[in-house]
Amino acid sequence: MPAGLVISAPASGVGKTTLTLALARAWRNRGLNVQCFKSGPDYIDPAFHAAATGRASVNVDSWAMDRGTIAHLVGRGTDADVVLAEGSMGLFDGVAARGVSGTGATADIAEMLGWPVLLVIDPSGQAQTAAAIAAGLRDYRAGVRLAGVVLNRVASPRHEDLVRRALNDAGIAVFGALPRHAEISLPKRHLGLVQAEEQAEIGKLIDEAARFVAEHVDLDAVLRSAASWSPQPAASGINVTPPGQRIALARDAAFSFIYPHMLEAWRAAGAEISTFSPLADEAPDASADVCWLPGGYPELHAGTIAANARFRSGLRAFADTRPVHGECGGYMVLGTALTDADGIRHEMTGLLGLETSFAKRRMRLGYRLAALAAPMPGHQVGARLRGHEFHYSTIIAQPDTPLAVVHDATGAVIAETGSHRGHATGTFFHLIAEDR
């Protein structure tokens, strides 16, 4: 029977991902099968999980997904020995208004699955106060159980002793304390961590993190703190309609942000997916009936994309007769032009009139609920789509007909409506699920 555990923290940037990867690899090195999940909409971490465990990881999200979908996705851990759900932000951080089955908080997943929470706490600049924070998190919500704490970035043995004593006095188990160790820091960029597939040394980094954590954390005690878990059969699967029978999917360093559960759902519904690389100047498969451009980092490769005539002409020819959809970065590439961070304007494919700029960056972040005013691949007019938007681009022009009426998680209407022209459609949000 699998043992389930949620890894969370009081805030972002404390070390959740590093600890998750280290535990997963350390237990895998002991011969255990480890399955990871990511709570919330972060689409980068699942690839790191897969690198650490050798098993595909997916997102589970209480704002965008119903309980049946979450149960279906988590069911892939049935044959594992250990199941780890890595949280996002702080343990109770979500949006103000409830979504499908919660607010998007990690605590929702912990309570829903009945798994205890392993807290990562960075006590930098404090001592006994770290115990007060841990105790507050333990007591904040009755349905959420605390397994214990791993301290990260402790300054010295004396510092560790002060924090340990306070946590022991509060009745909170301390499974280990990690000194500062720069060698296991994961590189970052403006949308979060640099993607796993871009890091040639990711395996060595995870191995070093596993070695370091095994040296300082009681892995057996952490494993004993996990909850025995007997997953219940899911009443329903993922409510996703493939955008076509044969899907040409852009896939390379510039187009890599698509939720793994979406691709799995498309394949499970019988769709075939062929990949092509715009950065390698490849055009979509001519035998496909739909083309999908995911998000990613087109702003880092805008010059290459603009110069790749075969890709641009091939995509335009495809769009003459068949639908093409772009999400976030893919949407920008479907537009007329993209100005990079250095202020250089690059021509894109021109299938839509959208023009964007990174010269004056402004972060756009949050859940999105879109009611389609026009059809897009796989979804009809009136469909209610749930997704997540995260980018730093500024809209210079968005002249085409809006694709949807889009609200944020509070119900406020936002300007990033997406747009459509001919067979081309695009959105700034990444699709997670359609309301049933």
C-alpha cells in the first residue's frame, strides 16, 4: 500500500522542490518506486519530478479540477511505494474565491487525500519564531495534519539547536536540518526554474541533492510519518476533448509549457500527436488536422523564430485550411510581432494581429475562467475553460475579434481575452480543464 505525503512550506522560495527531488531520488536509490505530483498550476516542476523518479508527474489543482479528476490523476500512484505531492507557494495560499473543489491551496490537496504535510522551514534571520510559524500552520485548519519539519539553510549548529528546541517544545517533530549548500540550487529565470530539459547536468544535481539530504535528514522517520493510502476508484476521468484526431504539436525549448495531463488525456481519447520544432525550422506535419503551439520562452528565441522561413511559411499554409491554436508564448508567435527584452522587434507568423513586447515587462499571473465567444480546437462556443496565466509580456495591439470573455479568480473581467481570425485562435492562459 503506498505511503502518501505532501511537501509544503510557509512561503515560496524555501526549498520545496529541492527537498521533493532529493527525497524522491534517495528513496528511489533504495529501490522504492516513487510517484510525484505537483499541487497547483506550476507546469515546470513535473518535469523535474520525472527526472528524479523515472515516472511521469502531473498537476493536481483544486481550483480548476473536480474531485473526480484529481482522484483519477492521483490514481497513477497506486503501484508506487511512496507518493509525494509537492505544494505551491505557502501551505494555505490560494485564491479568495473557491473554484471547482477548492481555492488552489496545497492544503486542499492534503485534506482531500488525507496525507500529512512535511513542512520545509527556512529559519534564516530567526530562531524560536520558526517554531511559532510551524505551530500556527499545524493548528490553522483542522483537516490538515502536520507530519513534521525539515529545516533548510540553517546558519550554524547553535542556530539549529535553538530552532530544534523550540520545535520540540511545541510538540513538532524535526526530521533533519540542512546547512546552506549552493551546489544543489536549481537555476532560475523570470518564469521560475529553468526547465529540466534545458539542464544537461540535472541528473547529477538531483543525485547531489539526494546525497546531501540523506546525510542530514532521517529518511526512515520521514517515511514512517507518511500516511498509508488506499486510493478510491475515480468516478470520472479528465474532462478534456482532444483538439483533433491528429495533432501537430510544437515542441522544443521555445514551446514546452503544456500540462502533462492534457497530452495524456488527448492520447487516452484516441488522438495521435506528432511533434515538430519551430527552432529547427520545421513545419507542422501536413497530415495533421490541427496544430497546437504551447507556451514557453519565444522571447528568448525570437530572432531564430523570425528567421526560420520554412516554419513560418509552413504554419501559414497549414492555417489556410486547418485550425491552429496557440497558448501564451504560442499565441504571441501566432501574432504579427514580438519585441524582445532588448527592444528589438521581430516579425512573427502574422496569423493574428497580436503584437507583444517584453521591453517593458509586466507580470500577469493567476487563474482564468474563460467563456468561449467563438469555437477553438476541441471546444465549442459557450464552453467554460479553466486555466492559468503567467507571463511578463505587454500587449501592444490585440486587434482581432476576442475569443472569449475571460475572468480572473475573483470574477473580474480581464483584458487578455485571446483572439481569433480565420482558422487561427490563441489565448494567454494555459488550459487545465473544461467545466463539466
